[in-house]
Amino acid sequence: MELSTGNADALVPPSPTGATAGHQEQGELTAVLTPSVPLELAHVTQVVTGVAAANPRSMGHDFAAQMIAANMRQMDYTINVQRAELTNQLGRLDALKDKVATLSAEKEVLEERLGTKSRLETVRAFSGVIGTWLVTVSIDLWKAQFSLALLALLAGLALVAFGFLGVRSGKKS
């Protein structure tokens, strides 16, 4: 029997002519897949304990079956304790990551402030030197050009005051 090749999605064999001819429809081509469940030790522990209780001779003898079942229960308990501890440690790790991120941001802000303060200190030192020079020049110009000397004196005193006092910031750190 040959299949019709008209539509690749619907591979329906041609209808035979004869006594067996009937209505044909294409069925669903989807496969039913169920996800596999990972094997957990709790299930194995329950199976081993059940086998040890039901038929201990299949596991060697009564004592061997009880030892294997007890060992499996101990491993199950240990794994559950380790999982709880791991969850606790992961929570602490997340908290520490958040703290590191916060401290890193604070560090960046403080480094930027320190850079600004360093530049301001340089400007203050330079203004103190220039201000002192202007005061000295104003003393020399006092008798020759009084108005220029007064202007140089006021500018020099302002620069010296800025050099000593600086600019007060509104924030305290």
C-alpha cells in the first residue's frame, strides 16, 4: 500500500476501493511524555525499610536487613540536615552579597568625596599663596596707586581667608 504525498503533515493512506472502504481520519501524532521525577533518598529509604520489614531474608537475614534499613534512615536524616544547613548558608550568603553591594556603593561615594576634598585642598592652598602675594603687592602699591592697592588688598585678604577657612559643606560625614 502506498501513502499519498500531497500533504506532508497529513500522511493518510489512500482509501481502498472495495468492501472495506470507510471513513478514515488522521489521528494525533503527539506523544505523551511525562517528566521523570528525580530519585530521592526518602523513597529509597521507605522501600528498603518496607522490604526489611516484609521479607528480611531477601536482604540476607534479620540483622542485615535491620542494619541496612537503619543505615538508610541515618543517611536520609543526614541528607535532610545537610539540606537545611545548605539553605541556611545560602541565606547568609545572599545577605552578605547584599551587604557587600551596599558597602561597595558607600565606598564609591566616599572615594568621590575624597577626590573632591583633595582638589579643594589644592585650591585652598593655592588661594592662600596668591592671597598672600596680593597683600604684599598691595603694601607696595599703597602710596603710588591707592585704589589699585585697596583692590589688591581686599582680593588678597579674601583669598587668604578662603585658604584658611575654606568652604563649609552642608553634610557631615
